Amino acid sequence: MVSVKRLASYLSLLLISFPYVGFIPNFDTQPLFVLPLILLTFFTKFSIFSVLLFVSLAGIFLLGTLVNIDKHSARSLVHFCALIAYFLIYINYEELKRFFTEKFFRVVIYVYLAVGCVQLLFVTDFLTFLTSRSKTEALLAFESGRGVVSLTAEPSHFGMTLLFLFLAYYLAVKIGSPKNKMHHIAGSHIAVLLASFLGVILLSQSIYAIALFTILAFYVLFTERKYYVLLFLVSCCIGVVLYVLSLTIANLRILEMLQLLWLQPSLLLEQGAFARLMNIPRTLFGSYLFWPYGTGTSNPDAVYFTISTPIGDFYTSIRDRASGGLLEFVLIYGVFGLPIVLLFICVLLCLVFVNRSVLSVYLLLLLTIAGPVVQPILAALVIVYVRSGLYRIK
């Protein structure tokens, strides 16, 4: 008979892996994963220090909300769920680790890809009723050349989800056989890498996700005993696929962006991916303007400003939302969000300087600029990376 503890552990990891699937309206990332994690906590032993740390951060967070209460909405509860998620995943790590396997994430990745392929080739709104977004939004995204959504809210979220899931798969491989190198069983691993990468390129077509996944793919292939031949073959394979597609698909987004980069780079400033690329300077400047109490979560007032770049002036604005990353806590909650951000940044920076781990730098990059604040997959990645000791991998 399956125990309640094991069932709660598996359900937690399943909901973490499908964070956009749910029935709560107006929320892209569904907080349902918190419920089995809370249940699992009753079966878990945890230290007083972790509880005190969470209570301190939660107290600061709530104080920041109350001080600026007239500028906050229900979205603050979602941010609080993000804080709870990191804490619950941290204290339940030993239970979740049982199901944090390469087999689990391989299946999850292929499910996302299968749904995406059906949406691309046959029914564009296939299974979109499982998310909070309407079918119309999925159809509009596809018709505008932005790709398909699979089991997420929008194409860019799909691309980032594939990235997070492959990184989880890679960490699971390292946990399962830390002494083995990837090329010893290269076939299945490289198949997952290629499938995920091509899914980001062809299905989500998110330039932002493609850029970040490219960095991850090169890191994985480069660090596994300098496997240059495989790196070259993978690059050639992707190049051939893109070339063939350029002959058959006229509006493939990545090819359009490459053409703009070559012929009219200034037009890239108008793309949403560039706004995400400039997320850090935008968020920091907005945090400075709304210091010390932040924008709140229901501030309609936008601030317009210009950032000079090598390819031209980037005209942008910011209000009560960043383009992703934990820096949004500082933008929205001001001085009260700073301790939350500094905690994660300091932990990863210590790992960077102590062990000179490239993966620590990459995770710090993802935490800072990528994905929504409430992203349980990224939370799980950071916690697993730190608690499992994988930061010793350079």
C-alpha cells in the first residue's frame, strides 16, 4: 500500500513540474503545489534554524505589504506562495529526492513536447483548457508566429519550462551517478538534450529561452570531459535543421530574429525578448525610482525612461511588474524585499567564489532574470543544487 508520505512527495513533484496546470483563474502559475508540500511537512523533521529563517523573511515580507497596503492586491499572496515554496521544498528535500530522478523528468519533458507537437501540427488549442489562459490567447500567440504553449500559459513560458526541466534532468543524472560522466551513456542523455533544445527552437520559438538554453547546452557538452566532437555534431545538427526549416517555413521566429540581427539590429529593440534581456537594469532603475517602499502589486503608474545600448536607444517603461526573476521582490516591496533577494544571491555567490562552479553562476543568472517569481521548478532546482552538494561540480 502506498504511504501518504510517498504519495504527497510524488504529487508535490508532479505539480511542481506542471506549474501552469490548474483551475484557479487569473493566475498563470498555479499555487496548487503548496498543498501536498504542506501535507508532507507533517511527516518531516526540520531544524529550528530553517523555521526561524522563514518566519523572519515572512515577517519582513508581510511588514512590507502592510506599510504600503494601499498599493497591494491579491498578487501579493502569490508572491508569498513563492516564499513558502522555497521553504517547503528545502525542508522536504529528503522526501522529494526519492522521485527526483532522470526517468521522471525525461517523461515530463516528453509529455510537454508531445502536447506541443500536437498543437503545432494538428490542434492548436489542444489541452489548453488545463491552464488558466483562454484558448483564444493560445491561438493568437500561434498565429502571430510566437509558437505554441503546450501545457503552459504562453510560448515564452513553454521555452523556459523546457529549460528548467532539462536542467532538473541533468541534476538528477548527477545525483543518481555523481561519478559517471555524461558521455558514458551519451545516447539517452543527448537525445533528451536535443529533443528539449529543438522543442525550444521549433515549438516555443522564444528567443529568450533559446539564448539561455544555448548557454546551458554548451555548458553540458563542454564540461563532460571536453567532448568537442559531440558538441560540433550537435551544433551541425541544429544548423541543418534550421536551414531545412528556412526553406519550408517562411515565418520561423528564430530565423526572423537572426535576419534582423544581421540586417537591422536596431529593430531588435522592439522585441519582447530584448525587454527581458534588459530586465536587470530596468528592474534596478525602477527599484531606485520607487524606493524605499516599492511599487506594490497594484500600481497603475508607469515610469518611462531610455537605456542606451550598442544598437540604439531602448525606450521602455516599468510599473509593478518585472520581466521575471527574484529582483521583482525589490521592485515591488522595496527595502522589505531586499533581504529575500540577498539571501539567495549571497548563497550562490559564496558557491561561485568558493568552488568556482560555472553552474552556480548559471543558476544565479536564472534566479535574477528568468521566469516568473512564482516558479516552483526553479525553486526546486536551486534547493536540490545546494542541498545535494552538486555545487562541487565545476
